[in-house]
Amino acid sequence: MTDRYASFVQSAAGRALVKRLGLPDPPRLRRHHPGDPLLAGPALLGASTGGRLAEPVAKILTAAGVELADPAAPAEWAQDAPPARSHGDTPQRYGALLFDATGITDSTELRQLYDFFHPQARAVLPSGRVIVLGTPPQECPTPREATAQRALEGLVRSIGKEFGRGTTAQLVYVTRDASDAGTRTSLESTLRFLLSGRSAYVSGQVIRVGGGAASVPADWDRPLDGQVVLVTGAARGIGAALAKVLARDGAQVVALDIPAAGDALAAVANDIGGTAVQLDLTAPDAPTRLAEHLASRHGRVDVVVHNAGITRDKTLGRMDADRWDQVIDVNLSSQERINDVLLERELIPAGGRIISVSSIAGIAGNRGQTNYATSKAGVIGLVDSLAPALRERGISVNAVAPGFIETRLTARIPLVVREAGRRMNSLAQGGLPVDVAETIGWLAWPASGAVSGNVVRVCGQSLLGA
Ligand code: NAD
């Protein structure tokens, strides 16, 4: 599960060899530690003419302790932010570049993106952040504006591939009517996530924010305080990392796994002061037993994380029906059955969350994984269909789609295929279970209630399915 090549590349001898031979150069990624500042340097914030988000974004950044470095910023939205220190003749370096592109209503105005990013393209610190803010094209009043807003995706995805050194780039579409408190709060939670080391392995993503209630946490370092969170498949891998991250952020974690994984599950639950539930999710009575457990112990479940998953790989012609059935049942149908019972019994309250783990195999397809890819694409369908249906109940539904993550699952892949999988992304390395956990954590925060219906890839901007 260790990436020996990446460790070698980060040594002095490794650096010399990589340079000489032009080998892949995986950077050391900045990951989150409680108490860390959001950024390693000041943020430069720019805005298109008539942009509607520069002012709220400046306020969010300032409140989050980010130093703003925009000498040209109009005084009214930069006034409570002290300008970045002058470095004399030393060129300024930025922890992040943010651009409010919501004022762009025609393709001819896309030039404003070039004018902002071109002079700064080489001024971003390692593990820096690029964030472009736009209006969802389907909400634009004219075809020209929708076209220009859609064009932002190409810029962001290319910057993700171009800037290097661990810098990530994202496009955040914020609903046109962003005046409601929920949307503002979720814009803040999203920016805090994307700027921080929590999003180390998320790049080239398009995230939609808007519509839905959200509450500001008393402490942004414990954004899940008091929340009851169920994590399935919590005995190891991504699920164990999830339990840890969510507990660190303040959640009361109910960790679930099959009885055969009981010892490992108990160790995870003890480590974080959570509780363990031994249950096979495919058992006919699993949904009711789980619902009864949650009702009697906690009276509710604020966040449901469907993480448990299996693979049973074979090319379709060689696959027996059992392999097909098991994978669809664990990865998809059991999630539906559990959602149905928890929703029917009203155990997920308003402000609740359903978060599923999909996979880039569900987006790109994968040889030997027709069953798995079908189940994981189905998870995306579940998000698409359930998110609008549950909006009125104040429950958000999202999924994350991991790419190559360093776990037992990927350690079993033959060496050559594994090396290819690891490097075929903009960050030239595999992600860690904690990267998936941090992304799910952000979606789970009460502050992220206006983020719903999203499928966020945690794949280092993998070339697969891009
Ligand atoms: P893992 O095999 O290490 O862990 C999965 C856990 O789910 C195990 O503890 C297992 O016992 C549990 N589980 C399986 N069937 C269950 C059942 N019927 N009832 C209850 N628990 C059950 O896998 P992982 O790599 O940590 O993956 C976690 C999730 O992420 C899965 O949904 C997987 O498909 C997805 N994913 C992983 C990767 C990756 O690179 N590792 C990539 C994309 C998606």
C-alpha cells in the first residue's frame, strides 16, 4: 500500500534522476491537520466586470483567516481585509488564485480569465489552489451567457493539468439567487474544504452549490459536532479512515461491518469512541435491524455514509451469475433498501445527509468490472433521482467517486497495471483513504446542506472517464 516510487522521487537522488530522465514527478501533497491555516500563502481574488460573488467570497476568506492579496480590489469588498505584505522586489507567491467569473455573459468576455490568470500562472505556491466561480449554465437567462459559463470547465480542467506541483483547480457553480443564508453558508463550507489540505486529491471538479438549508458550525475545526453518523464498511480501508476523520470532526460514529470483520470493526470503534454494529447489509432483515438499532440508541441518524463495497472481477463472458448478483446487491440494492426504511421511519431528520461511495469505474467503465461499474453507475443514478426528491425534506444526497486509492483492494492489482493506474492522473500518484474521507466529511457538514446532487471525484483528476 506504499508508493515506493513517490518516496524515492522525493529524495535528493530521486529528484536528480527524475529531472534527467523526464520521469513522472509526484509532488508531496499538502494534507489537513487540525489547526492548520487554510492556505500556505495569501489568496489573490479577481472578479469579472459585474461579478456577483467577489464581495461574499472576500468576506468568507477574511473570516477564515486568509490573507487577501488583491491590490486592485475595489475598496468596498476588500476593506475589512488587510492587504498582503509588500515583499519589495520579491515577486509575490500565492496560496490560491480565485476568480469570480459570474459577470461573464458572452464568449468575447472570456478574455477576462486570460487577463487574470496569465500573469499569475507561475506565481502559485506548491499545493496551491485555483477556484473559478460561475453561474450554472442552465440558470443563465441567455444562450450566450450559458455558453460562456459552460466554457469555464475547459479552463479549469486544463489548469488542473498544467500548473503542477500539487496545485488543484475546481469550478464552483453557485446558484443565481445566492442571497439565501443556506447557499452562502454552503459556499463558505465548500471554499473552506477546497482551499484546505482536506481536498488534496480532488482536482478538475465541477461543484454545484445552491438551494437548501445549512447551518454555520460553532467551531469550523469541529464541523460535525453532535452529529450521529453511520458508516458502512468501517472495519478497514476507506471506511476506517472515514470513521476516524468524522470522529475527529466531532461526530458520534456508528461503525458497521460484517460479523466476520468484528475484531477489526471493534478496534476502529474503540479507537474513536464510537459504537460498532455487526451486520451483513445483504441480509433480508438488515434494514429493519439497523433502523431499530439507530432508533433505540440515538433516536435518529443525521448522516448515512454508504461506503461498504465489494468487487468480484471477471470479463462478462466468464462471469457467473453469483458474481453479478453479489456486487449489485452489496454496492447498490442494499443502499436502496436501507434508504427506504430509514426514510420511511423518518429516522433521517431535516438537515440530514445521504452520501454514497461510487467509483470512477462507474463513470469510465472498466474491463473485467461490468458488475462493479454497473453498480457504481447506479449509485450515481441514485444521487440524480433521490437528491431532487428529498430536497423538500431538507435532506441532501451526494456521492464521491474515488479513483486510484492506496488500499488493500488496489495493492492486489498486478504491478504494471497498478503503476499505470497510480500515475494516470494530474497529481501522478494514488490517493489515500483519508482523501476520500475528508471529501465525504465536507459533504456531511451541517454547513454543506446546500450542496446536493453532486458526484465529486476524488481521483487526482484521473484521465479515466475525464
Ligand atoms: P475494502 O474492501 O477495504 O473495505 C470494504 C468494507 O466493506 C470491508 O470492511 C467489508 O467487510 C465491508 N463489506 C463488504 N460487504 C459488506 C456487507 N455485505 N455488509 C457490511 N459490510 C460489508 O474496500 P475500500 O477500498 O476501503 O473501498 C471502500 C469503498 O470505496 C467501496 O465502496 C469501494 O467500491 C469504493 N472504491 C474504492 C476504491 C479504491 O481504490 N480502493 C476506488 C473506487 C471506489
